[in-house]
Amino acid sequence: MSRRTRSGDGRRAPKRAAYTIVETAIGPLLVAAHGGRLVAIKFGVDERRAPEALEELGRELRGAFALERDDRALAPAARHLRAYLDGRRADLDIPFDLSWVTGFRRDVLLEVARVPRGAVVSYGEIARRVGRPAAYRAVGNTMRTNPIPLVIPCHRIVGSDGSLTGFGGGLAMKRKLLALEGAALP
């Protein structure tokens, strides 16, 4: 293998991923993508908090990507996110990359990505859909670590009684996103 694809210790060298900071109706977002496909969205990251958030994101991505600022490369995704969060766009169908996520966690994220706008589904139902009906707590943990919130709509996942539970952007934001999408709230 060439030195470009392998590191000195035999591990694959990280892929280049572009990132930008996007100002939206719900606050600033750090958005990262590789090859035009999103790999991460982080809430509440402005220019001041970006260095700390990038370090944290590097750990979360487990070294799969080397992050470099490229506002221009992410301009289309930024426009799409802004339009969606402003209520000017009904869909949030930005392509994403979960190649670095494996096993149960990947299955859960892909299933959550299928939950349509305006719908809510319980953690237990997602666990059932991925063939592990008793793993609703593990589904909750996967939602807690969802690398691409909004696009993989973890805000549409609720408690078994329909209650709004945990969300990286806070419950007020979860309620706001569900209202934006016209979901029937308890």
C-alpha cells in the first residue's frame, strides 16, 4: 500500500473531511463532510468554541477523518440546513457517510434515518425494527451519540409513553424541531 493510504503503523490514514460553522435559526452548528456526504453535525459550536469542538469531534470520529476548514465545500449543505430550520424547505435529505460506524449502532442510525418527517417512534420500536427488541436502552445510547443529528433525526425518537426524552440540543430544541415538522406532540 502507498503511504497515502496507510500510516506508519499499518492503520489506514484518515480521510480528509471539510468542516464549517453554520449560523441557523436554532443556533450555530459545526458541520463536517467527506466527499459531499455529512459525517457530523454538532450543536452550539460557534467560532470561539470551534477548536475545542474539533478536538472532541476528532475523538468521536475515532481518527477516521482529518478535519480541515472549507466553508465553500459545505456551502450547499449549509444553505440546505438553514432553509430547513427556517421552515422554507420540507426535507432534509442531505447525503451522509456512516462508513466509520459499525454493528448495532450503524443499524440503529440507519433505521432512525428512515423515520419520516412529522412522525415519532419510540426507542423500543427502533430496537424491535433492528431485531433487538430488548435493546431499547442501547438505542437510547446510540441516539445520545448520534454523529449527524437533524439529518439522522434522533429528535423523532421518544419514550414508550410518547414523552420527549434526551436530546443533544436540549428538550426545548427537540420540541421546536418536532413542531417545525408538524409532529403530533403529547
